[in-house]
Amino acid sequence: MVAQTTLGGMRKRTLLGLAAGTAAAGAATLAYASLIERNMFTLRRYDVPVLGLDAEPLRVLHISDLHMMPDQRRKQDWVASLAGTDPDLVVVTGDNMAHPDAVPGVLRALQPLLDRPGAFVFGSNDYTGPVLKNPFGYFRRHERTAGRRHGVELPSEDLRELLVSCGWADLNNARTTLKAGGRLIELVGVDDPHIERDDYSSVAGGASADVDVRLGLTHSPEPFVLDAMAADGFDLLLAGHTHGGQVRVPFVGALVTNCDLPRSMARGLFRWPGSDAWLHVSAGLGTHPTAPVRFACPPEASLLTLIPR
């Protein structure tokens, strides 16, 4: 009887020890994800073969998902330092703000880049602020969410006016041609498909043959938008929104994309299936303020060097 009691006590202590170890490991992981990795800003570099033969390289800086709060000066300083990459063109694919007072912070981050040619589209968090969500809801089948619950209204028009006044192209359901790096570039974009603000049909049509390269922009990389842009002959499609999954499992990758894009394409450069187009999905530089963690998915911007095919 004594032996059984002793054995039972040992089992109980072992289980308690395992539980304590698991809790400690979980706390350490959470601390790392919230305090360290989400501030490990990373510049990714890719070569994208979309230019004509013998063309000189063209540098495109892709920034997405700043989710800027007014006091995030470390992030603002890091983004401002990207002017040192000497991009020919700057592309911003939305979700710039996370607070009604975020415009000065966004301006502080982008100021050194605003003298370069640039273009932008908006995401849902350029119009309304974030709301607290059940994180397990992201595992349900994705549906576009025009009727979802919205947070506080954000100063989207102030941000739009600021960027346009600096000469950047507003591509929210728009199309334009501009010069950058001595090259003629055709661009098309849509407002955020995730909240059903997209209207690609209003700007659809075959891409011009009389330009050096053709770029398509969308915040959420919804396949139906990407398919349409690729079918129209756009060479490189640029998107954000996914945060790269935000929390990635080693050897598995992203668990969710929060859109209809496959998890395997949550971040990085890919050939868009069934077309000659390339797709670059940025994992972005911020997080949802109610879930300020990143794991195995550091915040990023990308320098895309366009090279001959």
C-alpha cells in the first residue's frame, strides 16, 4: 500500500512538472513573439525576371501592412531608413493605420521615400480601426467581409490626400502610367477586395505593349483579382494582407492567410498559376493591435529587382 501511494505521488509530481514546463515554454514563446520577433524588421530581396532583353534592372520597394500606431517610432525609423536602398519606385499595398492619430507616424516613416515615384492601394485598416476578434475565427472558411463589425473610423482621406500631394498614384480602382528609373510603367490597382471595395471591371483591359513593365496592386491577394490582372497581361502582381500567416509553424508554414490564397503562398515570390505573371505577397511590417505577436514570420519589406526575362 505504501509503495502504491509513493508511486502515485511520483506520477502526480511528474505531471505537475510537465505542466509547469509546458506553461513556462509557452510563456517564453509568447514573450519572444510579442517583444522580440515582431520588432525584428527584415528587408527581403528578390530578382523578378519581367523586363525585356538587355534592360537595366529596376528596383521596386514593396511596403505593406504598417498597421501604424502613433508611438511606434522604431518601426517608423526602420521604414524611413529604406530610402538607403535607392528604389526607383515605391509601392504600398495598404493597411497603413491602426489608430485615428496614425497619419503623422505614417508620414514620418514614408517621408524620405516620398520624393521617389510611388503608388498605393488601401486595405480595410485604412478605413476603419481594428476590433477584438477570436483568433480561432481565422481557421473558418474565408468569406469576404463587407458586412463585418468595424472599429473606429480612420482618416483615410487625410492619408490619401497626403500621398497624392506628394505625387504618388492612387490606384484604388484606378489605372495609370508613370515613369520611374527612366522606364515607362503601367500600373493598375483595386481597392480592398477583403471588404468588397474592389471594382476591377472599371479598369480592366489588356495591358499596354508600349511600356517597359506592367504592375498590378491589391491589398488582399484574392485569386479572382489576381486571375483578372494576369489575364490582362500584367507582369508582376503585388499584395499584402496575409501577414505571411503571422504565426508560422516550422516545417509547416502559415496556418492561415485570411483570404482565398493558398497557405503555401502566404508570403514570398511565386509564378501565378496558369499565367506568365509573377506574384509577390509581402508578410508586412505590422500586426493587428489586438494580436501583437509574430512567430517564425518577422516583419518585412521587400526590394524587388526587376531584371530581363
